[in-house]
Amino acid sequence: MFTFKRNQFQVEDVLVRDIVEKVGTPVYIYSKNRILDNFKLFDQAFNSLPHLICYALKANSNLSVARTLAVAGAGTDIVSGGELYRALASGFRAKKIVFSGVGKTKDEMRYALRAGILMFNVESSEELNVLNEVAGVMKKKARVAIRVNPNVEADTHHHITTGKQENKFGIHKNTLLDVYKNAKKLHNIELHGLQAHIGSQITSVKPYVELLTILLDFIDKLAKQGIVLKTLDIGGGLGITYDKEVPPTPQDLALALTPLLRERPLTLLFEPGRFMVGNSGILVTQVLYRKEAGEKTFVIVDAAMNDLARPALYDAYHEITPLVQDRRAQRVVDVVGPICESGDYFARQRKIPFPKCGEYLAILSAGAYGFAMSSQYNSRPRVAEVMADGKYWKIIRKRESLKDLIRGEK
Ligand code: LLP
């Protein structure tokens, strides 16, 4: 959906340049059909099993992006009251919403119980007791999956691995059975499932097989104690290609996992975020200046780490390309933003076609954890977002104004 046609970079059937000339830069541009294709790929891969894909809203929570997935039939995985608000506003059915996170507040629990969500993924005994109490006051039953920390190595960046003992997530393997036994005694808790999420940008099926084996063992142990669960949620984490990674496809994942699940009366849940939207979005920026400094050449652009934080935060790789393909010389450059921090960069010592002043550059694979993690740091209004659909496109979030910067302040 993002390709060069006649040497011009396009999103679906639209010239990226046309969008940028009307909307300005920086701007995020998404491909609606790539999002839909990603969803279908995942959904169809697991067709032979009862399953529900709960898109991890944190990856990109724009209303139009979320609505695209909601209409396609996805559920969603949320992590805050704010995300619940967005999920409902974009049309996800409450019965397809799961609520994750280590620190849900009572207010958030009440909001989710009122909305009638499918399930809370509970991460501690104390949280379970509070949820029981809150549900009791509301005369409701909270459906619950307990998140286990399976101590599985996801083999990814240490900031985005979540299933190791030293991470704050989930309940320790050794205490899980006791937590379920105690939970069974709580009157306002309905034990529904088991959940785990081991990390993000996972590029092999191995950790998933290891995880599923551990989880099924728990399911069997629990069944022996009379606790029969209906859902098994293996989280998100499936990686995408940013550079040269070759992650498994959903089909590969299905081939590895489905044999373990046959004959089991379980609904399988997934919480993919990055896979759905990562390669469905780009960030387009304009070159402001070029600067030679001794050995180095800097290309200074109008986007910055506040707009796309991944390189600064995780040293993440995002491919960068001009919007035209030609035979110009390549040069090794640092692509940097205007923010007053050395960490404000998009590429270091990267060989790219040397751009002109005023030229546009597309930063690829920016659809996940791009706009969603953006801020107004350095008092930079947040950028516009656009969605393309075939030969049409529209603004799905207005560029913020200077007034937006001080909204609510005194
Ligand atoms: N479920 C849970 C409970 C999660 O914590 C996450 C992501 C997901 C699902 C979705 O994971 P995904 O399929 O997107 O890998 N900001 C980082 C990624 C942080 C992921 C946090 N949790 C980045 O830009 O790489």
C-alpha cells in the first residue's frame, strides 16, 4: 500500500506529495486497506479455532483507525479509562473489550463494569480484591482472566519485553494456582480465562510455542482443581519488518499453535497492536536544512522525537525515503529533528539519497506507537493524521494549533 509508482511515492492510489502539499508537514498518513488486510490475515489464519482478535488500542488509538478495525469485527485490548472511552466512541462492542494493565483505578473498574466489557485481565491479588469489592457495590459480576508472568524470553528490546520474572507484569508462576483458588471464593468475580503477554516486536514463533505450552499446562492444572476456563489470551507482540527482520506471518503462528489447541473447548484471544498498524502508516517530514560538521552531515527535518519517539527511546530503526525515486547520489547522514536534545534523531550514519532543502522525506513503518506516543514537548503542536482509502483520503485528526498548546492552563 506504500509503493513507488512511476518513481513517485504513493499511499494506496494517492500521491503522498498531493496530501502533503495540502495538509503540510509533519503528517502521519495511514492506509486503511493495509490495516484491513492485516486484520484479515490474522483473523483468517486462526479460522479453524474459536478466536477473537482484540486490537491493542495503545498502538494507534485514532478514532478512524480504531473504527476501521471495529467495523471489520475486531475487539480491542485497552489499558485505561481513556482508552475505554476511545474504544466505545469508535464503535467496539463492549463484549469484545478486554482491559489490561497493572494499575487499574476503582474509577476505571466502575466505568468498565458499567460498560459491560468482556473481561478484566487482572495482574495482582490486591487488584482482584478491589475489583471484587467494586463489582459488589455495583451488584455486578466482573469477568476475569488472570495474567501470569510465564518467565518466557521474548528475545526483543529490553524495554518491550514483559514476560520475564523481573518485569512488573502478571502474577508469578508459583503463586498462580493459589490466586485462582482464592479468586474462586470471591462472590463478584467470574473466572473466565488465563492471559499472558510476553513482549513486543517478537520475530520468531518459538516464544509463543513455549508460552502456549506453559499456559495449557496451567489450564489442565486448574481444571483438576475444578476451575474450568473459557478463554486463553496469549497477548500481542507479533513483530513486523522495520529493517531486515523476517517475522513469522500469522499463518506461521497458526501452523505452530493450532495443533496444540485442537480438541480444547477454549476461545483463543490475541492482542496484536503493532502487526495491525505498524506497516500501515508513515510519517512525512520536510527537510529544513543540511549541515556539514567535520566528518558528519546532518539533515535537519521538521519532525522530531516528540512526533515519533521510537528512535530516541529504543534506538529503533525506521526506513527513510524521499518521495521521488531518481538516480541522485547517496550519502551517509544523520537525520535529526529541531528539538534541543541530542537524542532527537530518526537515523544515525544512514546511507540515503541525499535530500534537497525543502524536500519531503517519508519515515516508514510509523503507524504503531508513533502518533500514540507523541507529545507537545518543546511546545510543538501535535501533527495532523490522514487516512487514505483507494484514491481518496481525508484528515482524521486536525493539526493542533498554538491555542491547543495552552488549553486548560492558567
Ligand atoms: N497486550 C498487552 C498487554 C500489551 O502490553 C501490549 C503492548 C500489547 C498487547 C500489544 O503489543 P504489540 O502487538 O503491539 O507488540 N512502545 C513500544 C511498544 C510497547 C508495547 C507495550 N505493550 C514500541 O514502540 O516498540
